[in-house]
Amino acid sequence: NVQNLGKKYILSHLQQERYTALRDVLANGAKFWKNKLLNRDASASDPAHEEFWALKELDFDIQQGDRVGIIGRNGAGKSTLLKILSRITEPTTGKFKIRGRVASLLEVGTGFHPELTGRENIFLNGAILGIGKAEIYRKFDEIVAFAEIEKFLDTPVKRYSSGMYVRLAFAVAAHLEPEILIVDEVLAVGDAQFQKKCLGKMNEAGEQGRTILFVSHNMAMISNLCLKGIVLDTGRLAYEGPISEAILHYYQSSGEKKNSGWGHESDNAALVSSELLGVGKALEVTIHDELIIRMKYRIKRPIAGKCVPNFHFFAPDGSVAFVSNASDVEFLPPGEYVVECKVPGNLLNEGAYFVGLAITTYYDTGSFEVDFFDRNALTFNVVDPMDGRSNRYGYGGPMPGMLRPKLDWQIEKAST
């Protein structure tokens, strides 16, 4: 529970001097005590200093078991928020309540003593988390195996690479089973295989009812792991809700909005409305569910061409999953039309998807014209219920790829 949370820093704009004279020290001291006696903020009257609010007036609730992705541009306040929630730094205003043991993975090497070995740092981290030696001993072999540092276990960690640091730090944080796991962008240091292993471990923790706060600029990773999103913009809460909606809000409100430059209408046709059917209020479907996309559009004048509706499906990183054109389109007179496209179940992989809506007019001459293209018109999130139909056989990590079609398989004993 976070209420009116804020964090203020004082930025100094003093020019660098070769030396500071005694008179400057005395003058600055006099100013400080004068402001103190008058209960005045020194930075408010001092042009050499400026207030900077990294976070301001944040209010939100996170329930036990929530998997929350925290999204925002550089400087939005994501890391500051995680440092406050991890009790590394104090807030300037507001308060927050945390129930449960917290393990944080914020910066490479945080919580490690460089002169101690990997083995010793495992026990040190456990002690910081309030975990007894007996529990650490039980998990020790698992931690070492996950981190893949057996050969360097008795080497001081100051000689570790950044990747080794991260592997060991994540292994300790995840395997000592905290109630709350806080992970910053630090996973980007690891290789792709290790990132996949970490996501699998965090998914497993989430399924066991642990709370996860995850910061990343990789929207594919965010959408695969998280169900809820918090968007920060210049230190303020811009959006809180389903992860697919949060990612869409981020794209639409930031410089990363992927617009094509086309509007919502041309002289030929206009987009009237659009909606998703079968997703519910959470804008969520399982990998097994059918999804229907409905678009209403208007043909504005007689056209010597075929106005073809087409839908473009994008993954969170902006790459194209696939494009589908309407079939059997004929020449249509002016008027309003409704088109529906059914996306079958067992086609899409987990994650957030964006749907771009377009009308393209094709002429007999072989030329064509894009009448409108709303790239980020709709969004939805696909989740895996992890049941027997998912063909996971106990595997809990993310499945690679944007698509995940359920194909026909046959296994039979080979004839000898």
C-alpha cells in the first residue's frame, strides 16, 4: 500500500571552483542557520540549487500474489520507487506498508561484499534477508547450480564479471523464497538463456503466490511475466491496470509511440469504431480461447477499387506477428460496414498484442492506396492457464516465439 509517496532531491548548479575560501564556508553556514531558524527551504531562495522531484504523489495498491510490471521512460522514477520499497532510501513525503520478507535485485553487486567469496556472500545475503543458516544450507546447492558459478565459488566476487554477479544475486534472491521479489532492469546484463531461466523462476514464484515487482524496458519480458502494470511518467502515476493496457498506454503517451503517419480517414474511407469480443474486462484471453475483432468503417464515396479491411498484429517490441486481409471482398457502394475477424485459439503465444486496423483500396491497375491505418487501435493479453492442454509437461518458463500453434502430432511405434 503506497500513499502520497514522493522523493525530492536538491540539484546543485554551482560552477566548479579551484578552491573554497574560509569566508565562503562561513557565509554558507550563516545562510544555512538563517534558513533553519526561519523554517525555510534553502533551495527555494538559492538560485544555485534546484528542487527535483523524482517521485510525486504516488498512490497505488499491490495485493499479495500480484505480478506487477513497472513501466516508464528513462528518468520516470522507476528505480527510485524500487529503492524506496526496498528500504534503501527514505521517501520525502508519504508512506508505504509492506507485509512480508523482501528480496531486491536492483544494481549489479548490490548487497555483496567485494572481498568475500561467492560462498560467503550467499550466507551474507541470506543473513541480510533474515534467513537462518539451516535454510541457506538446504538451498545452497540449488543456488550454486542455478547461478552456474561452481568453479568460482571460493573466488572473491570483486573478480566476478557483471554477468556472474547478476547470476549469483538473482539465484540467492529467488531461491531463499521471499514473500516479495523486486527486480530492476539488472537482468539485461545476463545472456538470453539466463534471462529465460530467470523469467521461468519468477513465473514459478508468482504461481506460488509470491508478489513480484519487475522493471524492464523489454515489453516482451514484461508481458510474459506480469498481469498488472504501473506506468510512471516524470515521477507521477500515469496508469495502473491490466498489463496489456499499461503497455499500450506507455506506447501511446511516450516518444516510443509507433505511428505510421496515416490518420483515421482519407477521401475514400474512415474508421468509425472498433472493439474486441471475448476478452472480458481484463482484456485477457487464454492461449486456448478464440478472439473476435470487430471494426466498423465508412466508405465515403464511390470508388473504382476494392476497399479491403486488414488487421495487423504486433508483439510488444513492435515486431509484426502477422497480417490478415479480409477475404472475398467485392466493390462496395458508399455506406457503413462492419467486419469481424476471428483469431482461433491455440495460435498466439503468451504476452501482450496490439492490433492495427486498416483499410487499403486495391485498383485493377495493380496499384493500391492505404486509406487509414490506426496502428495501436486495440490491445489484449494472452495468458497460459498452465493446464494439461498447454503441452508443457511441467515446464514453467516462457515459451519462445510470438506464435504457438497447436499442430497435429502423431506418435506411433516404429515398425522393425
